[in-house]
Amino acid sequence: MARTQGSHSDITGPRVRAAALKLFAEQGYAAVSMRQIAREVGVQAGALYNYTPDKQSLLFDIMEEHLSDLLAKVRALPLLDDPVAALERFTRFHIRYHSARPDEVFIAYMELRNLSSENFARIEAMRGAYEDILENILAAGQQAGCFAVADVKVATLAVIAMLTGVNTWFREGGRLSLDEVETIYWDMVRRAVSA
């Protein structure tokens, strides 16, 4: 099938991913067809296969791109020796990064069940690498006597779940600014793990 006039791979490829992201976040992966994605992009349905092998690949690419960027950005932060300062920075980073990407976060958490087992394993490994960063901060704080948690892994997962929850309710222009939300959440995280 011919490419729609005016479409270019360097433009249309990202538009396909953006349309899939929007539709998956709005309707859920299972409810979205390749025809809907094509219609959103403005290309013929068969033309999508010039940019992606299938819908599963689109879902995986969205998740992988999100997690790759997340890991690159958090790893680019300078190392801090003080576990308390490192935990505060992680808390603020997580909230700020994720609040700017609500659709990606929604898909990364809610659509895991729709990944093939191979793709699931790859995404889980990336999520685990991100969790390890916080787990190492908490373990260092525990060792230094700054933090007291019954189980570092459980505390890691609880903190990440709490921080990610900001995406479900925070809206720009609401009662609190993002800076205020970060400060409130930092206080809650600090209290939850303090020795």
C-alpha cells in the first residue's frame, strides 16, 4: 500500500508513536486498533507497518522509550554522599519527571499485562534498575543510621508507589504548586523512613 502523500519516516514514525501513546492512554491498549492509530496519524492503515511491525511493538517502544529516558536522566544526576540529601533529590526528581509525563506513566503501569512475556521481562528489568537506585539510597541510609525500615525492598516499592500516585491527582493550576507538592511528599517520605 502506498504511503500517504506528504508522509516522511522521520516525521511520521514519531507521529505514529505519539498517536499510539494518546490512544492507549485514553482507551486502553486492548481497545485500540491499528486502524484507529492510522486514522489519528492521517495515513492508510497498511502504511503503519512501514513504521512498526505491530501494535505490541508500539506498546513496548512507548514503555522502553519512557524508561530509557527516565534511567538516563536519573543516572545523569551527580552522586551525593549524604543518603538524606540523595533521598530528597530522588523524591523531587521522581515527582517532577513523572508529573510531566502522565500518559507514559499510566501506560507503563497499567498496560504491563498486555506485553508479551519477552517484552515484559525487558521492561521489568528496566523498572528494576530504577528501583535499585532508590533501594541503594535507602540501604546506605540504613547503614549510616539515618533510616530505619523493616525491609529495604518493601520500603523502596512503597515510596515509589506513593510518589507515582501524585500523577493521579495533581493538576497544574490547582490549589498547590508542584514545588509545594514535592515539599509535602518529601516530608512524608522522610518521616516514613527516618530512624
